[in-house]
Amino acid sequence: MNRTPVFFALMLQVGLAGMAGMVGMFGMAGLAATSCAREGMPPGGPRDRLPPYVVETEPPAGSTHVPSDVSPKLTFNERIQPRSIEGNIFIAPIVEFEAEANWRGNEITVRFEEPISGERTYIITVGTGIRDMRGNRMDSTYVYALSTGPNIEQGEVSGLAVHDGSPARSAYIWAYSLSGKPDPDPANTPPDYLTQAGRDGTFTFTHLSADRYRFFAFVDQGRDRLYDADVDPVGVPTRDVMLSEPEMTDGPMWFRMAVNDTASMHVVSARASHMRELSVFLSEAPRLDLVQDVDSYAVEGVEDEESLAVESAYRDPADSTTIVLNTAPQVRGKAYLLTVSGLENAWAEPIDSTENSAEFTGSSIENPPQPRLLEVQPDDRSRDIAQSAEIRFSFSEPVSLEEHAVVLRDSTGQEVGGDLRWISPTVAAMRPDTLLQPSAEYEILVLAGLVSNGFGQSLQATDDRPDTLAYAFSTIDPAEYGSLSGQFEDEDETMAGPVALSLYRERDTDAASEIRLDGPGGFRFDNVMPGRYILQAYRDANGNGRYDFGSAMPFIPAERSMVHPDTLEIRSGWETEDVTVRLNR
């Protein structure tokens, strides 16, 4: 990938020559003596867990009329790790520089490689990767502004970056002036301004000039301070930002991040598992709602072009990038060509029409393996299950269930009735007719002989119980639950579409609970386990039932979303109420 050379001015270059000079001055004996010294508490004392922070700058922050050959100094409250300096100091507008630590290790001097321009505000940002000698990182970025002219720019934009339901700590936030770059590509274009999110995922740009801006957020998986579109999760804005007098502030901006692979989804290969089954391997997961349409798949002989019927299609429950096709009987050793069309990935991008086919050979295996029960929810021996829980069964392939194939019974052996429905060709769900009893034991039985695939083969059972698979769980005492209620508001009254709200437990990547509203209004989460939660919401403007992350290039705005600024505490037997979720314009 092409990288603009000037972008490497963003990377800090530590002044190794100055350090080498100090070695010569003090000699090896001086170094040996220094290595014996220790800072902080004596052995056995409490470990230092306090983060480093900037205590002083020279010139002072906000200084104007600074000379063009200025060399700013930043003093910290303690010694910092020299190796943590590199890549954690940024200057905007971009200018090449070096940074040197003093011999005490608590001061950094920034030296510009050429005089800086007049009548400009320069922003020096110290990133959260700076560490002290104990390895403690800075809690948040430090922003230091000075000007070669008479004024300091006052523009400010703030926001929050989230990835997998949690704050995106240390994510990079890049800002582009659209007057100079009308359609910037973050994969190839250096930003005009940049900062990092803090521990809580929040960020703030200060001292921006009046202009129109486009912001991007990304998680630097490669730790090279560059955005790699095929690897790094990226957050695309819902809109551009205009700063002008008298309104020089904007926000909060919300970024929800996901990897947007620039390569189109395509067919990697196809392989016959047996005479009636074909596995299709894709480069990424397709949209689940499109997979089952058999008209999306065409199979014909390579030599005779005779069609092979596709009878059903489903996504492999063990691998979301694999589709399984059930076909008419294949001819052993015959060469076939599969062509796929009509599928889209999670970004609503269609399958690549130039890489949507693959050849395979008809299988010689007549009898496929027995179907397997891959998963039951609730898990075996799980506890604190909701009284309203739905029981799910995930199979290795489509199967049919005879009456009483799955049974739920209580601790007395009494059977609990329920309705069974299919969520997908391989996943069935049973919802009990009534609420389960609180603090009670239950058992799920799956009778293998009453479960079979399309070839008449029964479910594979365990060796110790060849006819029955058994799973146990217990329900929660309702008194342990909490609840959360509030109001969803949208500042843009012209917008339409359902509202989706998700509640994430801290450090979990899957939502603990989700609800959907027809539009703005009251909401309530019931039966929530105690703990600390993050609340997210978005407006499903196109009504497709999923969040659209947008695209960095070509630029497609993301759907409007937000994250509640505070972590919410859910307590047993209590309702956390009057929570306002406000979606800004």
C-alpha cells in the first residue's frame, strides 16, 4: 500500500545522538552507578499505579507570538520510559520534528526540523502510550497549543469511540480539513489533526480553525500508527462537521467500529462433503437472510453443462464464512462448476462478480456422517437462568424433530410444555408455555432416535447414553434481578425508522439484552443481572434490522448512533430509571 512520505513526520524520532553524547560524558562507570539506583517505594512497599502526567510546559500553554524557531518543552511529574516516547507525540499541522528526553527522564524537548510558519496555531498532542518507569500509561491525551500569530484557534470537537460494545481505549482519531482534501482516504492520506481516545474511549480536539472537517476513528491493530483497511476496525462518522463563527464547538460524535475489508467478498473454493452435500467457502461471512435463497446458487457440469439441482442452503453453524448446499445426487468423479450470485456481506456489498465461481469434483461418499447436536442453550449446568428463557438447539445440519424429540422437565420429573420453532435450518428454539419456577432445577432431554437428517440418519448420541442427550440448568431468584428504564430522544425530528437499544455488560462483546422501539419514546430492560453496563442505541433509518457502519472510501456515512456517557449500575431488586438516551443531529 502506498504511504505518503510526509506522513512519517507523525512518528516521533528519539534523539539517540544526544543520548550517545551523554554516555561519552559520564563513561561506563557512571552508567553502572546509575543502573543501581531505584526510584519509588522501598522493596515491600505498595506498587506505584499512578499514571504520569504533564505538569508544566515552556512556553506556557496558550502562548502567542512564539518565535518560529521555538523548541517547546514538556515536563512530567515523574520519569518516563524513553522507548514509550516514540510514536506518542503528534503535531498538527504536520511538521517534521525530533523529540529528546533530558538526563533526568522527566522532560521532553520538541525540536522542529525547520522554522514553523507564521500566523498559525500548532497543537502538540501527547498520546496515552506514554508510560512511567513502572509501566503505568497516561489516562488521557494531553493537548498543548501555541501560536506564532496573535491568536489561538478555539474550535473544539469531542466524542466517544466504541469497539465490540466497549470503549475503544487508545483508538486513533483523525481529522481532515475538507477545504484541502474534499474526499480524504484514511488508508492513504495523512490527517491534518489527530488525537487518541483515553481509557474511557472519549476524545477531544481543541484549537481547531474554522473549517469543514471529516473525522475517522480506528483501532491500530498493527501498532504502526497507520490505518490498514483490511485489518484495523474503523469508525465512520454520521456526518461532516462545520466549525464557523459564532459556533466553534461540535459533538458529541459517536464512532462504532468494525473492520471494513476493502477486498470484495468472493468464493474461495468449494468441496463436496458427500454425494448430496457441497461446502462453499467464502472470504467473509455473508448476510444470513440471503443465504437460504437456492436461486443464488447454480451448479452445472463443466463438460456437459447439465444442471445439478440445489435443494437447500444454510450457513455452517460452526463457521459463518461457509455455506452448505444440499444438492441432487452428484456423479462420482464428475467435474462441476458452482456460480454464486445475490449474496452480500455485512456492509451490504455484493459478492464480487469476477470471483464468484469454483470448480469441484462429485463425491464418492454415499453415506454422510450422522447429524450432531452442537450446542444447547442454556449451557449444561448453568445457573441463574431467566424464568422466561428460551431453549435453543443448534445442529450440525438441517434435521427434523418428531414429537417429544426434545423434552423439558422439572426436578419432580414433570414435563413442561412449550412451542418449538425453527430460527434457521439448523437452529430450533422452544419457549415454555409458562414462566419457569424461580430458583428451580430443570433438565433438557434430546431423544436421539427422534431426530434425523434428510437421509434418515438419527442424531449421534454419547457413548454412555446412546439414546438420550441430557442437559441441566437452574433458574434465578427474581429478587436478584434489576431493571433499567428511561426515554429515547432524537434531536432530528425529521428522521424516521426503528430504534435499537443494546445493553452490554462491562468487558463483554455480546449484548446482554436488546430491545427495539418503533421510534422515540420510553424503553425498559427487565430481568437484568446485577452489574455495570454500557448502553448503546442507533436509529435504523433504512429499516434493514442491522446497524450500517458506513464506508471510509468511498465515503458513506454511518447510521446515527450513540453511547450513554455514563456506565450504568444495575442492582438486585432495584430499577435504574429516568435514563435519557439522546441521539444528536
